[in-house]
Amino acid sequence: MSGYEYGNARLRAMKSRLLSEADYRVLARSESLDDLIGALTRTAYRRAVEAALVRVGEPEAISYALSQDLIATARRIRAFYEPPAQHMLAIILRSYDVHNLKTILRGVERGAAPDEIRALLLPIGDLTEALLDDLVQMPSLRAAIDRIATLRLPQAAALTAAQAGRTDAILSDLELALERWYFETAMQQAQAGRGEAASLREALAVDADLTNLLTVLRLVHAPGERAALQRRIEPGGWRALFVGPGRLPFALLESAVAEPALAGVADVLRQSIYAVPLRAGVEAARRSGRLSDVERSLKRWRLRWRAGLIARDPLGTGVPLGYLALKVNEIGNLRWIARGVRARLAADAILAEVEWVA
Amino acid sequence: MSREMARVQIIGLKPALLPVIRALGELGCVHLDRAADAPELLLQPLSVDAALIRAQEEISRHFAQVKGLLDMLGIARRAAPPAGMTVEPLDVIYARIAELVPQVRVLKAQQDALRAERELLARFEDTMRQLLPVFPPMARQPDSVSFGLLVSRSHADVLTLIASEVGRITQGRAETATAAVGEALCAMLIVVPRAYADPVNALLDREDVSRLRLPREFSTDSPDAAIAALRRQLNALPGRLAQVEQDLAALAQRWEDRLLLWSDRLQDELDAYEVIASAGETGMTFVLLGWTPEDEVERVQRALYERAGDAVEIIRLPVTPEERRHAPVLLANPAPVRPFEALVRLYGLPGYDVLDPSRLMALFMPIFFGMMLGDIGYGALLLGLVFLVRRRLKPGMMHSLTTVLAYGAGWAIVFGVLFGEFFGRLGESFGLHAILFDRASEDHLLDLLALSVGVGGMHLVLGLLLGLWEGARQRSRHHLLERGGRLLGLIALFLLVGALVEVLPDGLITPAAALLVIGTVLLGASLGRIGVLMAPIEMIGLVGNVLSYLRIAAIGLSSVYLALVAGEIAGTVGSVVVGVIIAALLHALNLVLGAFSPTIQSLRLHYVEFFRNFYEGGGRPYQPLAFRLPHVHEQGKEAS
Amino acid sequence: MMETGLMAIGAGLAIGLAALGTGLAQSRIGAAGAGALAEKPDLLGAIILLIAIPETVVILGFATAAMILLLG
């Protein structure tokens, strides 16, 4: 017994209830939020929507329903497993703490409205909705970090250390500190997970790679920023900005930073597993001039890679990794569809931004 | 077998649609299909006007809210609608929902806020409690102000610098203390006279360290006051939460029956609209397509005439063999067989036009059960227990299972007589002897095995014959080849074994081998190209299927031996009382195993070995339009 | 005498090891089956089938044990 049979079987059954392409088409064709609410009651979100219609007014019902559905799903999944499998699941879910804190810090720094930040959170990690909600209301980046320290959240030490190390801690330093904190603690705990956690270790490495790749791409895309940063970082070199190492050695990434154009980065990494999405993304970015196209291509690849883990590792951490990636992606899609419907975008325009794995 | 179904078409003038739907919903015996699924009738989907769509949307939104309210107030569904209550018209229901929703919304929001507060305050209090012992004494003097700093332990040296800077600003009148907080953080507490509060505050804001930051209502100048305020607030929370929960419970109690009634009412409305969406039209008329049991057609006809007169007509449509295959299934077996329908349904509902194995299962399953348990004592005891339990069960799966057990217990008594068993060998003392053979005796082990395999062989042959018959009826070459091949193989197998153990003449070996080869070839032919590989494997699987019936012998033996052990142990213990207690306990254990294990095992023999030879399931359940409450659609909203 | 003892051990091993294997397989299938069942209750029939499949192994073990004892 590996401890994953029961939970993984449930997750695979739950996976069959995720929305299909046809469902997305129906939802995207909604003519109003009312319509969309009606359409959602004919999906697996029925219960969440019914509750939301009582809990909040109709305009906020969808976003409330989606968050609550996600929270309830994560709570359910936690109960599927017992230690040690449960610990591995907790590590996977904890990565969303990092996402949430990064989102809050970013939002607070640019003075976003609390509701706007809330709509982007995925409160399924160790940090509960109540804690995140408190942080969302902080007036400044500093105040947010003060509150994280006062509440003694697990990430407090990493954040205060990043803050103390700089005369003017900027957002990217804090984000890097969070990413590193997660990679290091998660990798260390995942070592205890034997063979069943092999997928988890691999996923951590891939995520570190993707974070680093985005850093490299950003630097190459903005030579001015690269030059300014070069003076700031320690003599240790660009690796001061990297997480990991994952599968890609730091030396390789550093050589990629020196490339004059995005295409060069794709070239340096042509041997890696990221070669195909990188090349496709760089090609798209070359046409549009937007770096976000590369980011999107890598994100799409990551989703497919994670979803593929369900088949590749049916009796280990692969299934929860894959299912959660798909579920979180679905929530993102639905949030986007709700925004699109509210803004009266055409169904095709909405669908163009929706990601699904067939 | 399914009840005979008639395919019916209901045609009427459009204004009669709603009365017709109402009549059908109250009758509850017409299973409706989508008109679009019958392309040969060339029907347009019924066009509906915007007002109707709006009305439907309104119903579904209110239905969703009612479901949400039921969920949130923790009200469970009941089997029957609350009795003795009249259902309000829809607009009254809507108004009451609009009145109830805000009340629940406010209470639920309060509940959430209080829970969040409880979580946050507990964390703040925890941090403060860790710091309290190290606060410098000056913090408790009236005219001083305290500050807290928090920093990662690896950067604790920053604190020293800040301390000296604070000392400089206050001209040495500040007091500081540092302490570890948890594993990763380090805190410094600074207390300064009130006069220096502003410059120190400004300094700390400039430095890159985190400040202890409590919510404004707790950030007093004194740590003791802050903790006291936190505690006060925390102490008040359980009471406030309990009050909110009490209010919610009161709401739930007050509205429970109404909400359940509304839920049924709105669900009926939605079902009716669903029918409108599935209807077709030709010019001035609407068309509904469906199925109803043959013997109900007249009743439906009468009811429709009463409700809509000449404006509606019901026509019996001819049924093609293909349509017949997909007719909805309503199993109708004699009462004694009905409990087995549930077991067949677990595997898959039979198709309309295929053999329903319920009756076969009702015959064989109890026999297998009886062969395994095979004890007069256990059988009688089980029968008694079943009748005790049955009376308290509502009709359903458990009720069906007790009936199955009762049949099995009856056969266990029969086989108990044949094997001469009464609580093991207890019967010997009053002259009970095996009629067939004594299962527990070493000399009869081979007989027992042969009996099991023999029964199994016959069961399989019967299944294959039925399979051939079904294959012929469906004109399926594939099924005929496959089942014919398996049947030949099975016969060959028995002949071979019979000849090898010299029960049958030696001369049969050659023809049997030939039969085996022919069977394998037939089986292979049914599988197509991979047949060359798969047919021999399937044949070996067939041996497995036959041997699988050995479980009848195996479970039977374990049951006998446990009974024997119970008897033996009771005999070896010195004290009679202790002996009887031990024996009773072991017999009780055996009885539990004896009720459970043979049920599962004979179920398996049916599902895995028997059914696969002739039965596939995949039937479409008969789900007629049936309203939960009377008087739907009194509003008279009309379709265009 | 010695031979009878060895036969008994052989028969015991035949059924014991087969039972062990069946148990191992059934525990995993059972856990997964319970999981699938929690999400899709209509799969009960199919899951009973899946759980029942490894049982053939222990029945074969039983047949082998019986043969050792009967034919020996």
C-alpha cells in the first residue's frame, strides 16, 4: 500500500467532472452574468453557485462561488490522504501560499482595491482565507510584511531577511525570497517522500526552472534593466536571481542571460525539455513584441506537463499534482469568462484565452 | 423482464400544451424523449417566446436560492413532502424567498467574520504572549511608549544597530530587549518616554525591519493593555458565535417545511419547462414523444381527453427493432424475484429487449449460498435473524439483501440436511447423518470438489446456451462465434478430464481434443486478427472460470471447520459454562462470516463467471415525468 | 511420515502464498475502488468485479493444495 490508492482514485473520478471544451463553449456564449450563473448551475459548480446566490448579491456570486468551490475542493482532497501521503499533498498545496502572498504583495504595492486582489487568490494552502483577507487590507507593502511577521506566518523569516538585506527592498527581491523559501523547504520535505514523491520533486524542479527562465527572458527582453541590475547584484553573478537549481544548471541559465535577443535564449536551451514551448513562445513574442506571449506558452506547457503526470504516475504524487493544476486552471478560466461576459466580449474572444487539456 | 412499452406521440393544439404537461406530470407514467431525437418525424423544435424563457430563468434562479438556503441552514431532504401544507403561488414564493435570503446572508456573514476574527486574534495574542515576559520594566510606566520589531534570526545584527540609533535619539533614555519568537524570528522591544515617541517612530519607519503591527483597536501604548483587550475580545467571541448560530437554527426551524415544499414545487415547474424544451412542432400543433407501459395507454388517453378534450390526440407509433432496443426499461418481475433486480441493476440495467437475468439469479444465487453455508443450525438462526431485522428496514437495498439472505438461509438448511450438519457435528449426538456425504471428512474432499466444479460447469453451460440464444436473436455473428467456441471448449474440457481420470472411456480423448481445437478456432475467429493470440489465452481463462466455482467448496470447508473447532474447543475446556460461552462466540463469528462471505462469493460467481456469457446491461431506465406536488402551472403561462 | 509433513507444508504454502498475493492485490484495488465509489456510486457493480478478479489466484492456490493432499 502506498497510501495514494484511495485518494488518487477519487481524484481521477473528480477529474472526469472537470469542464470540457463543450462546457466552456456554452459558458462563454452567456449573454449576461445571470445567464452565466444559470449555465454554471448545470455544471459541477451547482452547489457552490446555489450557496453563493444566498451569501452575496448576484454581481459577486460567481467569484464568491468559484473561490468557495476551490476551498471546499482542497479541503476535501486533504481528507483523502493520510500521512505520509498527506504531507506530500500539503507541500503541493503550500505552493499556492506563495502564489497568494506574491499576489497580495504586488497588489498592495500598486494600491489595488482589496476586492481586486481577492479575486486573484487561490486560498488552498496553509494560509487560510481569514489570514489572507487581513493582509489584503494592508495599506502598503511594508505594512503587509509587518503584518506577516506579527502573525508569524511561516514565510515571515524569509521575507524579513530579504527586507533586512536591502536598503530598499523591492518587490522582486521579496518574490524571489518567497520562491526560494518554498523551493528549499518543499524539496527538503519531499526527500522524505520515497518513490511516490518522485513526481513532486520533479514538479518542484520544473517550477524552479520555469521561474528562472522567466527571469532570464525578462532580463534579455529589457537590456536596460539588465545593465542596471548587473551593477546591483553581487559578484556571484546572475545566479543571485535564480531559484533552485531545478533541472537546468545555473551556468546554462547565466549564459542565456548574456544573449542579445529572446531567440538566443531559446537556442541556448534547445536541448532542454522546455525547447518546444520556448521556441513557440519566442516566435509569438517576436510577432507581437509582448514578453507575455512566452510566459503564456510556458504556462500552457506546464499545465499539459502536470496533467500528463496523472497518467505517468497513477499511484504517487502525480495524480494530486495533475488534478490540482487542472482544477486551478479551471478556476482561472471561469474567472476570466466571468470578466469577459461582464465586459460583453464576443464568445470567441473569451474562448481564445481559455486553456484546457483535452 | 421489462414491462411492455408503447411508443406514443401526443399531438395537440399549442394552447393545450400546458394542460397536457400538467396532466402527464400528475399521471406520472409517461417517459418523454426529445422530439429532435426522432428525425424521421421531421419535427421542428417547439419555438418558445421570450416571456417563457424569462419565466423559466426566474424559476431556476429561485430554485437555486432555495437549494442554497436548504444547504446553508442544514436542512436535509425528506422522502415525502411535508404534509398538510398548501403551496403558495409562485409570486408569493418569490416574495418570501426575497425576504428570507437577506436574513440568512447577514447571519452567515457575521458567522464568517467572527470565525475569521477568532483565528486572527488568537495569532496576535500568541505573538504578544511570547513577547510579554521580555518587555522592559519601563513599558509598564504610564508615560512610556513601546515599539516592537521583528526580523529574521539571520539578520539579528540589524537590531543592534537600531538599538544604538534609538539610544542616540533618546539620549540614552530608551530601554530595549530582544527575544527569539518561534524558530525563525527574532524580536526587539523598545520602550521610550512619550516625548521621544515621534522621532523614534520616524526612525523605525525608515529602517528595513518589520514592525509588530496589531490591528488599530489593540495598538495601545502598553503591552499589558493590548493583551487584555485581545483577551476580552477573544472571550466574547464564543458567545457571539453561539448567538449567531442560534439565530440561524431558529430560521431553519421556522422555514424548514416551507423551503422543502418550495423546492419540490420549483423542481416540478422546471421539469415542466424541460418538457417544453424537448417538444417539437408542426404548424399549429405541438408534438410530444415518449413511452408508456402498454397497459397504461388507455389511462393516459382518458386523462388527456378529460383535461384538453379534442384539442389533443395520443397516437401509438410503430416501433422499429432499433427503437425497441432503446426503449426505456421498467423491470417487472414476480414479487419473489424483485429483490434480485437490485443486484442485477448493480451490474447494469438490462436492455429493453434482452434477457433479464433476475429470475436466473433468484434461482442460483440462493443455491450457491446454501451450498457454501450448508448447515441446518446456521441456516435456521440466520433465517430467524433476518426476519427480526427485516421488519425495521424500509424498502430499499438493505431490505432486498435481507430477502436474498432469507432465500440463502433456506437453501442452507436444505444442504445442511444433505451434508448432515447442525452447528458442525453437533447433530451427530442426536442421530443426524449425511444423506449426500459428510463435507468435513477427508474421504469426501474429492466429492466436494467434484460437486462444486460440476455445478459450476452446468452453470457456465447454461450461461453459454443463453448467450447463443441471445446472439441468434440479435443476429450477432460475433456473439455466436465467441459463445459457440467457448461452449465447445467447455464441453471438450469436461470430456478430456473425464477421460483422463478414467470416468469416461479413453477413446473420447481424440474427439475431445478435436472439439477443443474447433472451439479455439471459433473463438479466435470472433476476435478478429488478435484472435490467433487471444483465443488460447481465453481458453485458459475458461479453465479459470470453471475452477472459480471451487470457491463453493472452499468457503464451505472453512465454514465447517470453524464450526468443528468451536465444538472441539468447547469440549476441551474444563468448565462447561466457559466451554459453552467460547463455542457460542465462535459460532456467532462463523454465522457472521457465513452470512457475508457466501453472499459476496455467489454474487461474484454470477457477475464474473455467469453474466459474461450472455448479459451486457446498458438499459435505459424508465423515468416518467412525475410531479412531486399536485397543481402545477396554475399560473397559466402560455407557450407561443 | 516425513513426506506427509512436507506435503502438508507444501499445501499450506500453496494456499498461503496465493492468499497473500490476493490480499495484496485486493487491498490496493479495494482502496482505489472505495475512492472511485465515493465519487461515482453507480460504479459499485464494476468495482465488485475488479475486487473479485484477484480472488481466482487464491482459488487456484486452493486447487493446488487440494491436489497435493489428494494425489500425494
